[in-house]
Amino acid sequence: MSFVELWHLIIGNPILNVLIVLSHVLFGQFGLAIIALTIIVRLVSWPLTRRQLKSSKAMQDMQPKLQELQKKYGKNKPKLQQEMMKLYKEAGVNPLGCLWPMLIQFPIWIALYQAIMSALATTPENLLNLAHRLYPWDIVNQAIPLSSHFLGLDLGQTALQAGALGLLLAIIVGGTMWIQQKMTTAPSVDPRQESTQRMTTLMMPLMFGFFTLMFPSGLALYWAVSNIIGIITQYFVTGGWGYLKFRSPFSQH
């Protein structure tokens, strides 16, 4: 069995057929099916997300101690790194733990992109590919063909083709990703690392906003809903906006 066949067997085909079933159950709305799939993925990945949120909260609580280490060992970088790792170990915190939920999302994004292109197929090649990937279930056969329209968007087309609505979707994806990153990213005690961190926090939302314009709107809908769920979860689990600080326009500088 080739890698492509194994991929479709384990990830691609299950996601495609689940989307089709959800669409049939949810009044033939493929957009609602994507939203439902987003919620399901979030629920399945909750143990990792919960660990990430706890780690983020612990990092936030550790900031005073990290700042003390910076003042004490700021000129001795190896010693500073050693003491920081010691502090992380004592607190049971993994600074890279926040990456796992996103790494798990990558296969989902790829499979969802393929599922959207297959489920909303318009070319003979894609229609033939869809026929080979469908499960022999009555509910799946009853759901075909699918409607690609949702809230004024064609989920099979790129957001760039959707005009103003597509641009709004790109802004929502980029904006919600920026908020989520700001909430979960602890500021670095190293000024040089902090500069790199700020650049990354800005570039990632801009990059995904650009991807939104280039990829099917259905995938962008998944990103937007997933980000919003992440923000809400982060707010209620950690009890606030984390590292995202709001400045009053009337505050004194």
C-alpha cells in the first residue's frame, strides 16, 4: 500500500465522509458541516489543548521569577538558560508544549483541503476521485451532490474570488489568530528573542490571512471557527486574556 493510499484510508477518507454525513444531517449545509467538524476536532484534541493552556497559565505566573533571573544572569547567557530550564522543570512546564496542538492540526488542514476539493468537485477528474473515496453508506449517497454556498460564500472557491466577503474572512482569520497568539505567547526575558517573538506573532496571522485568500473558503471557515473556539476556551480556562493586554485610549503614557 502506497503512502497516498494509507493517507486516504486513515485520515483523508474518514474526514471526507464525515463531512458529507454532517452536511446531510445539518440540512444540506456544507458550511455547518465544516463548523461541526471544527468543534469535533477541538473536542478530540481537548486533552492536549488543556495541557497547553495550563502550561501557558504557569508561564504567566512564572514571569516575575523569569525577570529576576534576567536581572541576575542577564550578562551570562549560558547560566541564564540553565537557570530558566531548571525553573521550567521545577514548575513542570514545557516551553514548547504549546506547539503540539498546532502540529496535530496540520494533517487535518491537508485532509480538509482535499475533502473540500473532492466533495465540491466540478471537474471530471475530481468527480472520479470523489466516487472512489466515498463509503458505501446510504446517507452518503443521499447527500450527494452537495451545495457549496454558505453565508454568501462559495466554499469551493478561494476567498480572493469572493470579493469583499472573502477579504472580510481573511481579516477574521488573521485577526483571531493574532489574538490567540498574543493570549498564549509568554514574553521572552531576552530582548533579542522578544524582538523575534514579536515578528513571529505578527507574521503568522498575516501569512494565514494571505493563505485565506489563496485557499478554498471552506478551509478558511475552519481556521476562523477554530481560532474563535480557541480564544473562548483560553479566556474561560485561564480566567482572562492571558498575555494580551488592552490599553485604554485615555491611559497616560
